[in-house]
Amino acid sequence: MTGEKIMVVDDNESLLEELREILDCSGYNAVIVSDPTAACETARVVSPDVILLDLKMVNMNGFYVAEALKQSEFTSGIPIIAMSGYYPIDQGNSLLDASRMEACLKKPFGILDMLTAIEKVLCDSRKCAHQAQAEIADKD
């Protein structure tokens, strides 16, 4: 871990603070967002490496936030990990596929499960970036 930025979007302020502490202590740079309507702008400004996104929030459904993030040219490449205790989500669920999120965590989730999901998504993201660079180099 080299201080990657992890943005967490959830309307539960106490959970946000807990996740910030865990992520910071784990070597990440945590950015927390409690208002889902501000998530897209914050992501554009902060340019996080991964976004942890709650799916059930009061002001805006996390699926709408994910769709807006994926439609923006500035944030479309940022991997999203869904977090939910409400929606019946798992890796093979069409809801997860439809929203184009890379992984999901079912609340309540353990610290190791969260850190493992983040590392897997970061690793996959690095592989994709490396492959893209290799393809560009091959064309030159």
C-alpha cells in the first residue's frame, strides 16, 4: 500500500468515521463523503483510486450515484465497491452487474473483508492500466 485514496460514500456518519480510521491506519488516504449528491463532484476533484459506495442512502440511491460516476468522463474509470446490508447482492447478482460495480461488501462486513476487496480491486485496476500501456507501446 502506498497511500492510495479511498473515497467512502455513506450517509451514516459514525460508520464513515470508523472506516476513515481503519483505512488511515491501514495505510490508505481516506476521503469520506456523507452526502451522496456531492459524491460525483468530490470524486472528480479528489480522483480516488477506489470508491466504497453505500447502496441505500436517504437522499440518493447508491445505484444512481454509481451510474452518474460511470457516465462522467472524469470518474468513469474509478472502481466502485458496493456496500449494502439491504440489497441481496453478491458477485453474480444482476443488480451488481447492471450498476457496473467491481465488487460488493455485505454489511456488516469485517475489516479484513473490506481491505481484501480494496486490494483486489486495486490490483485488478493496476493490471488493466499495465495492459493498456503495453498495448500502446506495441502500437508504437
